[in-house]
Amino acid sequence: MSKLPNVTTSIFTVMSKMAAEYNAINLSQGFPNFPVDERLTDIVARLAKENVHQYTPMAGSPPLMNKIAKLTQDSYNRTINPDLELLATAGATQGIFTTILALVRENDEVIILDPSYDSYESPVLLCKAKPVRVALNDDYTPNWETIEKSCSGKTRMMIINNPHNPTGKILNEADFLQLEKILSKYPDIIVLSDEVYEYITFEEKHISAHTKSFLLDRCVMVSSFGKSFHITGWKIGYTIAPEHLMKEIKKVHQFLVFSVNSISQFAINEYLDVVDVNLLGKFYQEKRDYFQKLLKNSRFELNPCEGTYFQVASYANISDEDDVTFCKNLIINHGVAAIPISTFYSDHKDQKLIRFCFAKDDFTLESAAKKLCEI
């Protein structure tokens, strides 16, 4: 009998497969198609001939751990102990999975805010715990009143995603005040903060859980070098947590992957000496602005995008089809792949909204926009 009877093939896999079959432009799955920074590829080429191909220590290569600690200090003015509070992971998804398996117990409840990334629920179910799916408001701001009503003595964890996939929303100071108010009433709730797009925000600066003192002793932060450095296929990220939580996370990690790809750790360690993460926001803001300009004369209505490299668009002026059908027909009839937003909801709420990824070169964005403007 299946442990995950309701889990099927990911919508990202489905849409990317269809895009390949119909030779469509793939703006569905969240991966860049432009070249990786030559400084990084040059580092990798050199390191490939050096003695960096064996296991690193379980938690991560010590030089990289120290660099991440410095990055966290520089970015958020937070001092962490790299030996006790830090773990290199095989991508952010592994960090999320490992954290949930380590900390969530049978019959616990875990609050997940919809629309949500599809990797949150499965590890909760594998723990024989209960996912409690709470919808965001229609403008994708958190409904803190509903969230608080969903908390109880059974609530073990709350997962927040900031900046938010798929919507591009970011949390503000008022949101963190509301979160602090709720957590003060439930001292045993652990927060899992998925911040893989932390360096990709635009007009407003990202507010990280790292900067909130009330969270530091009860929060696990998940980050992604794959997202930040356009190297999604490397599957490398890291998790930061207080020692008492990290101790449990490491217990699962050592028997899940033990240690992360060695050459990627050595390469990123060197790359952090030359790259400026603070330029990522400007880089992707230019892409967002260009994509929005290209779609200005289309019949799509574009939602605000405050962070990430995703643009949510309404097709209500174009079709009455449900969003899954619309996305399939968009590939078949118009040659562009997108993701239906309903698939990020537990109840498949359909608001005629789809998600485009604009982490693409200009030619791809221009070619896709031309097709979209013809609809």
C-alpha cells in the first residue's frame, strides 16, 4: 500500500514534458536558461583537476561553512556558529524534507499557507502528521486571523515562504508582528522559513526571519545556492537552525545523503569571494520589467511581482477554461508553457491565474511574449 496514495507526477514535470513534446517555449519550470557566470565555471574547471572529489564532513566543507556564516552576518547581521547551527544540503528541497522528518512527530499538525510549493506536504504525511492547509488572501497576503484560528496545541510547525513561490509576494514588518503575536501564544510551534529567493526582491527589501530575534531560537531557515547563482541543477543549499533543532536535523541528514556533492561545495566557497549577492535583485528586476513591458499589449493582466523570478498573470479576459486546461492548450495551440496556480492549492482553487518564469534570456522572453500577445 502506498504511503503517498494521492501524490502523482509533479505539475512541473508534466508541463515541461509537454513543452518538449510540442516544442513550446518553457516558461513553466523555475530554471534559468542563460549562461552561468564564467567566474564560477572557470573555478569548477580548475577544481575538477584537484583533490576535491571525496567525501566532505557530514555537515559540510569547513571553509564553505565559514563563508556561509560570513554571508549570513553580512546579509542579516546575524552571528551563527557554523559547527553547531549550519548544514549544507542537497538543494533546499532536501533541507525542507530533512527538517520536517527530523522535527515533526506522528499526529502533529503542520500549517502550510496556500498556494504553496508542492514539496511541503509529502514529508508531513510520511511523518504520519496532518498538513493543515490555510489559504492566503486573494491578494496573497497572509490572513493572520485564519492562521491563528488554525493553530492549536497539536501544531508542531508553521511553514512560511518568503519571497513567495508562486506569487512573488514578500512579507512586511506588519506580517512579522502578527506572526510574533501568534507564536507568543503557542511557544512550542517551530517555524520553517523557506527563503530560497531571499536575494531576489525588487522595490522592497527582503525581510528575513534571520533578522527577527523572536524567531532565532525556534526557526529553521532554508536557503538555496542553486536559486541564487542560476545553478539549479547543482542541487545545493543550506539550512540554519539553533543548535537544539540542528542536532535533530543532522541525525536524519547523515542517513539520507550524509554529505553533499564535494566539488560544488569547494566551487561555491571560492565563488563567494568574488560574487555580490546584492546585485541579484537588480538583475532580475530588469528581467521582470522587460517581461512586463513585452506583455503590455497582451490580454493577460499581470499581478504585482515583489520578488522571485515568477510572474502571475490572469487570463480571465481570454478564456473561461480552468487553469490546467488553459495551460495545456497554451502549449498545444500557442507554443508557450506556464504553470496553473490551482495546483498549488489543496482544494485546487481556480482563479484563472497562471505562473510564468522570467528567468530566461531576452530572446526567449521576446519569443514567448510575441506568441502570448497574439492570443
